[in-house]
Amino acid sequence: MATGGGSGVVGLVANPMAGKDIRRLVSAASPVSDMAKIGIIRRAYIGAFEGGADVVLVSDDRSALARRAAEGVDGDVRPLDVAVLSTSSDSQRAAAAMRDAGAGAVIVLGGDGTHRDVAKGWRQAPMVTLSTGTNNVFPRSVEATLAGQAAGLVASGRVVLAACARRAQVIEVTPDEGGPDLALVDVGISAGAFTGSRAVWDVEAIRALVAVIAEPASVGLSAIAAAALPHDRNETGGVYVVLSPDAESGRTVRAPIAPGRFETLHVVEARRLAQDDAVRVEGPGVLSFDGERDLVLDNGGATLTIRSDGPWVIDVAAALAAR
């Protein structure tokens, strides 16, 4: 369960690489500069202390975004003593350290992949989401000052977590070989044998999707599922969509798979999944998690299950209204 309410400790995880992957080159997406991120982080600090935080624990990185943002801020900002490897494991280990330190809320700056990394490090993390990535389906756009204030209110105990947050669903992935994994938005199954650049932008290879968020007003692989069978993030369960590269098969849908980029796809099956339903996929192929290729299936397969025990997502407006 989520812990730390009343501790006065807020965590902040900022991914310096969010919004800088290959999709920026093959779509019309705009990059988010380091200076813009520093400004966002600084406003989140100010809001967190205004909300009642005693200390903000931050993940460090080689661009020193969090340290630079702390300059001139009146409050106790402490970088975590966690090694910086400049990989996704940085966010995972930072989240685990924040959990161990009793953080009552964690502000996450990044896209779907960054939020997934935090959830992998701390599955029940009480998150305030800030979208600064390429694909931003899981995180919402909100002013950082208010996001920080909401985190401070929850961490200080001025607002009870259960009064302003909901549990997110996850897609739990259990491969025949290797350890379990999870996604917060969608898992795509593609033809191929390599993860390559990781970011999915060549949709012709996608054969199927499982999504727990498939909202029409979204961009990325989940937009394909939304075009086939919409599913709101607050609904239980998810959707399973099967695609074909054959233009003569199934029905045709158009979906925004990246900012400023639409693709035509052919849907041969779309059905709803209930909570705890499982889908079995077989290799060879590649699984993408929240838009990033991350697992090669050789001769084996994997089981994808809808679970309801993901991170707590703090509703900023609800937190501010409850103070």
C-alpha cells in the first residue's frame, strides 16, 4: 500500500531524456529543453513547500536538472544518494529509495515511459504526473506549481490520499523466460527480433495491442486501440486489438501514432477485457511497453494480465479542493 502521508516528504523524479527519442525525428513533435524542465521543476518545488512539504527528495542526473532547479528555492531539496547510470533504472531505483524514505507523494516529470519506470521501482507510488515526454497518455498536463502543491498537501497529511487519488490499472506481463514486467497504458506485439531504437514509430509491424487506457484524445499506440474500441482510464478492464498488414483484412482505422503523424491500420478483432483477464501471446516477436520496445520473444511467449494494483494517481484539482 502507499505509505508516507504525514511524513512531510515529497519525492521528485525528472527524466532528462524524456521527449528526446527518435519519434521527435519522424513526427512533428517539439522537444522539451533542459531549461524548460528546470523551470517546471523549480515551480514544483515552490508548490510542494507551499503545500506543506518539509523536504523534497530528488533523483539526480548527469544534466543536474534537479540541482540547478533548486537554486534560489527557499526549502530543503535533497538529491538522493543513488548512482546515476543514465538508463531507465535511474528512475526505478530513485522511486524505490523514495519509498524507503517514506515519501508521501512523488512528482514525476516525463512521458509514459518515465512513469512506467517509477511504477516498476515502486508499484504503489502515490504519483502526481507531469507530462514532458513524447507520448503523454498516462500523465496529464497540469501547471507544475499546482502539481507541487498537491504533492505537498498529501505528503504533509493535510489532505488524505484516498480523498484525492485513484489506483491505476496495469498490464502485468509474465514471459516464459525472464522476470515479470508491467505497462501503465498499453503493450504492443510486433513482428521482428530486435528492440532497435526502442521507441515504436513503424506501426506496420504491429500485430496486436492490449491497452488499459484507450481514449480518443490520446496519441501513440493506445490511439490505435481507441480508434478500434475506446476505453476510459477510469473504467475497469481494458481492450485487446488484433491488427493485420493486409489492407483487404478487417476494417480500416486512422490513428495519431505520434504528434503530427497519422497512420492507417487494419483491425481484424477488437474486444473488451475484464479485470484479471489474461491474453496469451507467442513469439517470435517484440513486446513494446507504453510505446517502447523492451522485450524480445524468441521461441517462447508471454501472458498479459489486467491488474488493478498500480500506482495511486493524485488528482491535483481534487487535492486542492480538499485542503
